[in-house]
Amino acid sequence: MVDFGGWDMPVQYPAGTIEEHLRTRTHAGLFDVSHMGEIDVRGADAIAFVNRITSNDTTKLVDGQAQYSALTTPEGTVIDDLVVYRLAADHLLLVVNASTTDKDWEWIKSNHSGESVELNNVSADYCQMALQGPDAKTILQTLTDVPLSEIKYYHFTRGNIDGVAGIISRTGYTGEDGFEVYAPPDRAEQLWNKILDAGKTDTPTGVLPCGLAARNTLRLEAGMALYGNELDESTTLLEANLGWICKLDKGDFIGREALARQKEEGVKRKLAGFEVVERGIARDHQDVVVAGQRVGTVTSGSPAPFLKKNIGFAYLPIEFASVGQEIQIDVRGKLVGAQVVKAPFYKRAK
Amino acid sequence: MANVPEDLHYSKDHEWVRVDGNEAIIGITDYAQNSLGDVVYVELPKAGDEFAANESFGSVESVKAVSEVFTPVAGTVATINESLADEPETVNSDPYGGGWMIRVKMSNPGEVDSLLTAAEYEDFTKAESE
């Protein structure tokens, strides 16, 4: 167990990280992600308010739709990345990272000025179970009457799972099809056990409980950013290749001006995916070297269990960030060859 | 419960030593491989490299972490386990057999007497995991 944003979280379950990772890619994995924070925004100006403090276009959402977005600073850097759920025209739920929930909550409150909204930090009112993988739908369907096939990607519905009223969302952080279920925290154990049972966890093709380590390798392989690694208050959304959640034409929002300027001038560095081509494993915080010069830092580096490669992300000066660029990683004093490649590293067959 | 063979010597860094004449065969314990998780990479020295006692001779990497490995006794590397380059998972499946790492010609064979016995190592790991 490790401390993760104040939560005691398992790094891995008995099957081990590699098996958990592979099972999620081939069958299903279950993640207790109750540590994620939830902030409730209610009121006539809910959409206008969230649209002003986040980078994606909140006005584009319809009821029952979710959207990946970010809380940005005036400099266009990132307070947090989050998912915005539209429950109703006057009711949004913001799902934020555990380690940043308190910071986000203070930031959101301090940026509230005049809009007619009621803000509540409801993180303690939800548990969250993420069932991910090609078998996720079939498994979850045995526990609910909600027709899961009708929920489109990044959409959700309210419904019962094993008799527990919650939110069923077709979202995830693994690169697989899957669902995230939000429910009252006193039902967490029931949902966890029922999903594992329904997914025949004791069989070789059944659902496996997965820990933080597999959550990290799965998201990295799928090319998804992790707050604190790829994203923080020193990196802009454009540098992080998240221009697709920067809707510069949607009207004013915190950081819009800085991002618009950066877009016009062009970024000087950007997040690049790389694959290690020599023997060795790149790790977080290691230096990236080109022609003897230290040019960047690895934000996430790890073995990729499904691809059976050693991969990572690093911020690199734009002139070294193109696919095919040869780089070296300083792995504890030894320079190991690597190459910039296209991210995501893994993309599931549709 | 971790497996701790009677006939080996142990370090507090969780390496084991099997004495074979003037040579020592070195690997990591069952307890260590279990704490590390799936081993995906083992970095070993070259034959001929010299090490003092308790010096780092390489590293063992799991998906999540890197751990250094130390020579419990001083000496010169005679051979290394080349097969770990392609099959690092042997460290998990057979830590005291196929998962051995290096064979060292000891510069002071008496050093093994200062290492932990199986019973002492077992007590040590119990205390450490409490």
C-alpha cells in the first residue's frame, strides 16, 4: 500500500502489475478509484461559470454527456485536468484528481465572481469503480437493467447497479472500452465484490482487481497525461498536446489570452512520446540528451507491458520533438538510445 | 511465507550467497523478488569487474521500481547469468536457482561468516515487514 493524495492505495493486487495490465487489455480490470474528487456546480449560471474557468467548451455538452477539460491559470498552464459531467442544464459535476482536489476546490471558489451557482465539494459522497476492458460491458450488464450498449463513449446515465443508484459513465483511463460507476461510498464494497463475482475473477479470463501501478502503465501506453507528471502549473495545454481541449473561440476563459498568444507564436517545447531502442528502462525525472546536451526531462517512463517496449513522455524543445528524432535518456548515468514516436503508443482495435 | 533455504548466507539488503570453494554465487531472495513484483530488467556487471563488499553491482527493475543489488562479499566477477537478459522473470520464478545473478571470486572468503544465517535472515525479514 502507498499513500496517494492522502489515500491508502494498493500498488498492485496478488496477480501483479503485468498480469493486471494484460487482463485489462484482453478481458477486464477493475479499479477502485474512489480517491478521485468530485465538485458539484449547481445553479442558473453553472454552464457559464464552468465555461469561464475551464478550457474546453462547456456549452457544447448536452444532458448525459461528459467532457475532458482542464482548469487553467491565466498563463494557460494547468491547475488540473478533469472530466465535466452535465447532469442538467443547471447542474454539472466536475471529476478531478485526488491529489489536487483541495487545491482545485480553493481555486474554483476563489474564481467564482457573481455567477449564480452553488458550489459543493462532494468528494466524500461518491465512491468510483472503473471497470475497463473488452469484457467490461458484458460483465456490468449482468448487474444492471440499463442498456449499456446505448451509452455512447463519453456519455453517462443514472441507473442502478446491483440495486445501488448511481451514475454509469462510459469513460476511463486505460485506452479500453469501459465504464466508471459513481455511487454512495457505503456501497463501495458491495459494488467491488459484485463486479468481481460477475466477472468471474477466479478464472483465467476473468476480471482482475488492478492497482495504481497498472492504472499508470495502462494510461501511459494509451498516451494519456497524468497530472503531476505531464501536466502541472508550469506546462501549458498547448505544450502538452492538449490543443484539442483549448476552445479559443468559445469566448473568454481563464488563460485564453495566453494560450491564443502561444498558439500564434508557436510552442517552443512540447510533450513527445518516445520508445527506448537500446537496453534499459527510462524512468520519471531522467534527463533527455541530444548530441551531448541536456534538452529535456522524462515526465513518465515505464515498461509498457502490452506493447513489450519501454516507453515514455518527455518535454522536448520543438526542434527535437518530431517523430523519428533520435534522443538519449540518462538512465542513472548511462546514456540509453531512444526515439521520438507517435503517441498514443497503443490504440485498441475498434 | 517467503522461502529461505538453510544452506545459504544472507545480507540485510536481501541478497543470498551460495559458497562454492573460493567462489560466491549471488542472487536476490524470495522475499526480495516478492516485494519487487514482476522483474522486467536486470542490469549486471561484466566478468572481471571488481567489487568491495556491500557495493552496488547492478540493478533489478520491476514495472514500477528500480532496486540496486549489492555484493555481500568482496571479489572479482567470474561469470554473470547471461540468460537474465532475455528472461528476467526467472528472478521471480526461481530466485535461488535459475535466477542467480553473478559468480564472484572472493577476495576474502572469511567474509561470508559475517553474513546472516537462514534463521537470522528469516527473523530479520519478519521484523522488517512488521
